[in-house]
Amino acid sequence: MAVSIPVLIGITIGTFLLISAAPGDPLLAYASLDDFSDAQITRARAELGLDDSLPEQYLRWLSSILQGNFGRSLVTQRSVAAEIAASFGITVRLTLLALLVSTAVGIGVGVISAVRQYSLLDYAFTFISFLGLSMPGFFLALLLVAVFALSLGWLPTSGMFTLTLPAEASAWERFWDSARYLVLPVIALSAPDAASLARYTRSSMLDVLGQTYRATARAKGLRESYILWRHLLPNAMLQIITVIALRLPGLFGGSVVVETIFNFPGMGLLSVRAATDKDYPTIMGITLIFALLLLAANFAADMLYAIFDPRVQYDQPG
Amino acid sequence: MRHRLAMIGAIILITMLSAALLAEQIARFDYDERARGYRDSPPNSVHWLGTDRLGLDVWSNLIYGARVSLTVGITTGLLAVGIGALVGLVSGYTGGWVDGALMRLVDTIIAFPTLVIVLAAIALLGASLINIILIISLVTWTGSARLVRAQVLSLRSWDFVTASRALGASDWRILFRHIAPNVVSSLLVAVTLSIAGSVLIEANLSFLGLGDPTQPSWGRMLNAAQSHTILRTRWWLWIPPGLAIVLCTLSFNFVGDGLRDALDPFTTR
């Protein structure tokens, strides 16, 4: 992913082509009104630049995007940029929390599975991982809601905070309140990701466990736990970091479903609403933002990789 | 262990496939036939898995839903891996600017979160079964393209390729008669895993209300079950379709994993 500029251009071209593929001429709605003559419509088309060639339209669209102008929502009439700004933080917080949880759980489970290869625990973890990989996020979310929110009543079913929270509630109470609302969405979102990371960590660790430097460390008489933490994990981590960026698309996709079920007004819920209402400017704006986020994450992963592996140097000849 | 799980997966899949093919015989009602006097009924001897608010038979919908899920899953999986294999073969064998351009295209498609770009495309083009199949394939072929390209890159420098070139074989012949057969086994694995992924994406779409509205579907059955009353008191409306999706994708994943172990000469067990 080092060559990101062509990809960046590719992303904008792809988004633009999808927008131009949107059915319906924006001026068709007026064509049936008698007040508008054909001549007026022709002039309006020219003024809006609808007669220009596709590349010209693309460049105009790109320059308005670069100025932060994503157009207006066909449904709310608010600017798409404002709609996205309002929902951006919610999705980013949810996915980052899920990423943290799934990283911790996935690596933990994977390492234990590898160290205890072919034990009962390993088989149990393997089975659960496969279950997590095959379980659609929405079914898991509905199961969690049915058990922990509806039957046991431990956690709230949906929303982001208690609407009836007294105004004099302290900051701590507010934090605790919204944390309770985050538990189920974060579990539902992180489970499939944790499952795939566990599989990946297990195979990376098995790879590392077979290396000769492990035998050397043991021959020196080092403790097994020391070898694990100082010699094996750092090497396995290198392989694991490379997949962090690969895991984000799944998390973003999962956030669409999880936000819908738990009624979190983030970009995922917004994209479903926009898709249902055929609100093209909004859905394309969100798609573009998601793609840019992923690109940024890839870039960050490349940087992390260089930090963790001193052998990696970008753009150095020789 | 792996072997046994793959066998169990294969048996489940064969059962589901037969059920989907013989839906008219196995389902006890039409999927859109409303049973009067049997609304919101728990499972009984007539309606094995009960009925919903409209009196639709859950068991019959489950069977017809298998038909839709498997049709979408299998055609999409084959199409996506087919496209990916073709791109990967050409890209890996040709190299140069063709390879560069195709791989940037792959990078670009991967840069979009799958579900989000599929949602956007469905919103633009409409949610017919054909559109769903085409859109998911056009978004998910990238993985197998990379896989095949990587294999071709190493295969093309093998002696048997040089030998056939020395004998005057055309590029076309080398690529499709000599190199392609060597990537078939990994494609088989890619297809099963791709089918599992496609079944999940279709389920997600119909759960979000963006599937084909004219077809019975597992995801849509769960979409209808989002109310708290149904979640708490009418398990037969949402647990069976949920389990069906899990079982279907789990089986494809098990079979794919088993195939990988069986076909990979470098895996020691």
C-alpha cells in the first residue's frame, strides 16, 4: 500500500463514476412542469455543467470535494459534510473501541492456542473462532440484546445514553451511563474480528515457535515465559501489525449493522438510511470518507511497521 | 479433526442444497401463503416452526430462503473467483504496466469497505437478485486476484514454463494450458471461502432491508424480528433463520479449510 497516490485518485474516480451512474436526470423532475420550457431546461443543464464531458465534470466535482463541499442531502436538505461531521466521531469511537477489544482478545486467544497446540483449549478456541467468523454480526447482536438486555435486563437495548438522566448527574455518572450503552455494540462488532485475528495470531505464533532462535534461547537456559515475551511475541507482532489495516474494512462494514441495531447515529446508520432513501449525495459522501479513513489507516500501519521492524526502510535506495 | 469437521460441513451443505432444490416438495406451504387463523402461532404439527404476524409459515420460508442464499452465494463465489483468477493470471504473467494498472485497481477496490460500497451500489442500481450477485462479485474478486497473481509470479519462472516456451508454445497456451492448472487447487479453496462470504453479505443486505424485496430470505426474516416482543417471546421467528445462516457459512468455511489442508502439499499435519 506504499503507493497511495494512484489509489487516492482511483477512489475519487470510482466514487464519481458511481455518482454519475445514479439513475434519473436531476432536471427531469422539472420537465413535466408546464412552467418550464425545453429552452429553459436546456439552459439550466448548461449552467449546471451537465452537458460537459465526464472528465470535466469529474474535475469540477473533485475541486468541490476538496473544498469540503459534498452537496446536499436529498432527504434532510442539510449539507452532507455537516451530516457526516455529526456522525463521524460516533463511528470512529465505536470502531476504535472494537479494534482495541478484538486486538486484545484475538492476540490473547491466538497465543494461548499456539502455545497449547492440539490441546482441548486449542480445539475449543478454534471452534469458537470459526463460529465467530461464520456468525453474521446482526444475529450475534440480536442474541446479545435478547439475553443481556431483554431477559436479564443488565444492559440497555439501544441508544447511546439514558435520555432521562437527571441534569445534576456528575461527569462520572454520565461516563458510566454511556459506557453501559457501549458494551453490547462493542462486543457484537469486535467478535468476528477477534475470531479472525485469533486464527491469524495462532498461525503466526506457530510459525515463530518453530524458529531456531527459540531453540537457542532455550539452550541458553532462559525461562519459557521470558522467551515468549522477549523473543517470540515481538516477532509474531510484526506479522500481526500488517493485518491491523486489513481488519478495518470489516469493522467499518460491521459498524453499519451494529449501529442500525443499537440505534447509534454514526456513519453506518446514516449510510443505511441514505441507501434506503436513495439519498445519493449522502451515501457517496460516506463511501468516500470511509475509503479515505481506510487509506489513512493503511498509511499508519506502514509507519507502525517501520517502527516495530528496524529492518524496514521506505524509499531508501539500495 | 479438520478432516472430520470438513466432512460434517459437506454433509450439512449437501442437505441444504437438496432442500433448496426440492423446496416445492419439502416446504409445507408456499413462502407467501398466509395461513388464516394461524397468525403468530408457536411451532405445532401443521406449522413446524410456527407462523409470523401475517400467518406465513416459518419452516417454508426457511426452505425457500435457502434457495436464495445458496443461489446468491454460489453464483457470486464462482463469478468473483473467476474474475479474480483471470485478472491474476493476466497480471502475474504479463507483468509491466498491465500488472501495475490491474494491481492499482485491486488496491482501489480494497480501499472501500465491502458492505458500504455494496450498499451504495445497491442504492444506485436497485436491489434485484441479479444486481446483488453482480455487485458483490465485482467488489469481492480482489482477494483471489492477488492470490493467483502471487502464484503465477513464482510459477512463470519454473523450468516447465521455460521448456514449453523453448518448444514454441504461445503465451496464451503457456498461460492457460501450463500455468492455470497449477492454481486450480487453491482456487477451489478460494471459491468455498468466497461463497461463505457472499452468503454473509447477502444476509446483511436483506437484514438491512436492502435485499431483493420479492424473494424470501434468511436475512429478511431476521429484519422483521427486530422488535423487542419478538426477540423476547417468539424465538421461532428469528432463531431458526439466524442458525441457518451460521450453519451455512460455517459449513462452507469448514469445507474450505479442510480442502486447503488436503490440497496444500506443504502442510504437515
